[in-house]
Amino acid sequence: MLLNRRISLLYFVNEIRSQIVLIVLFAISIGLLDMHPLFQQVSLPLSIPALVGTAVSLLLAFRTAQSYERWWEARTVWGAIVNDSRTLIRLIIQFTPKENKEIADAFTERQIIWLYALGESLRKQPFSTRVQTYLDVFQIKASNIPNALLDKHSLNIAELASQGIISEFKQVQLNETLARLCDSMGKCERLKNTVFPKSYSVLVHTLIYVFAAILPFGLEDSQLVVEILITILIPVLFISIEKTAIIMQDPFENTPVDTPMTSLAKTIEINLLEMTGAENIPIKEKNELYYEM
């Protein structure tokens, strides 16, 4: 997730570098050719580029709104994961005897591993050493590791109920919290696996280049430098808006605009360990970058 401070313009420029070069070369070429008498006879009414530009603007507005909605939904879902993780451990601490502190500790450790495993699986990354070690120790193997960890939660809760440590009412409360965590996990997987329609992206991209191609022919030929600058500036602005929408539409792709799942997992880890009275609680280091992961 990009932060307010020291946002890197270089990162964004690098994302559209090839398009900028292409537009600049095209604008200069058209400007130079426009000096030739034969080329000066070619012109279009300004209303035609204006009409195409209006269509591009409307499509980009819709595209950007939809991309931001996906990004914001991902952030909202992880906000719910933060709250439900705290709720789960708080209920475990409240419902289990204080002398059996190992019960809360086991749930806390598993929940922390679940957070990191979920983030890493959404980003299609290999599991970190910490997560893999936990999976090996407890022999957890499944095609969906985060779901398997929630199953362990559920089985552990059922065991506590069968042993009479928690009542059926308390079991229901804990299972409701697990259901919300599972629901949040499913929403993340839906966002990850549902791609933005490719045909829509191709349409917008094509219209931007059509607009860039016809724009010089609708401008006055009397001021060559102004014509070249406008031919560069307006299409580059459209391309920048489109690229902004593209990089926001997939919030789990391990990029600077990602939902900060690792950072949120670290925050939750610290909160849960504090709740259980653990020792050697990790400290969240100050981030010196322009984004959080």
C-alpha cells in the first residue's frame, strides 16, 4: 500500500515508460511530417478527437471506479480479519481457565500462522520459513493451507467442548467468529481469482491510441511546438489514469499498491501476543519506504 509520505514518482513513471516513449516519438514524427506541404492538407474537425476523448474519459472513469472498489474491498476484508482475529483470541482467553494458558497460546500461535499463510498464498509466494516450520511440526498438508489451519481451530474448539472446558453456547460464539474469518478468506480468494475483463482493458487501451493518433490532425498547424506538446500531454494523462486503474485492480499481486497484508499480520501478531501476556513480543520496525507490504 502506498503511503502519503515520499511517494515514488519513479515507480509510476517506470510502469508507463514504454507508452510515454511511443507517444513522444509519434508526436515528434507527426509534428515534423506536418511541415511537409502534402501533410498539411490532412486535417480533421476538432469535434472528432473531442468525441473520442470524451468516450475515453467516460470509460476510464468507470474503469478507475471499479478498480478502486476492488482495492477498497480487499482493504475492508483485511480490516475485518484484524477485528475477528482479536475477537477470537479474546474469547478463547475469556472462556478457558487461566491455569490452562497453553490453550490460548496454541490458538494464538495458530492464528498468527494463519495470517501469514493467507497473505503468502494470496500473493502466490512460497511459505516463509516460520510458516513452513509450523506446518511441518504439526504435519499440516492440504491444497489450501489457510483453510486447513481454520479446520484445526474448529477441531480444537470441538475438543474443548467435548471435554467440558467450554459450554455449547461458548462453542457457538467461537464458531461464529471462525465463520467470519472463513468468509473473509473466501472474499480474498474471490478477488484474487476473479480477473478484470480483458476485453474491457483492450477496448480502453485501443481507444486511447486511436485518440492519440487522430489528435494532431485536429489541432492548428501554426504552432508546431504547442501541437507536439498537446499531442504528448493529453494521451500520456489518459495512459497514466489507465495504468493507475490497472495496478489497483489486483490488490494481492506483491506490488507497492498491494493491500498491506504482511504489515497487518505483524500488527495483529503483536496485539495477540500482548493479549496473552507473552514474552519477547516483536517490535514493528519503522518503515522507511514509500509503501507497506
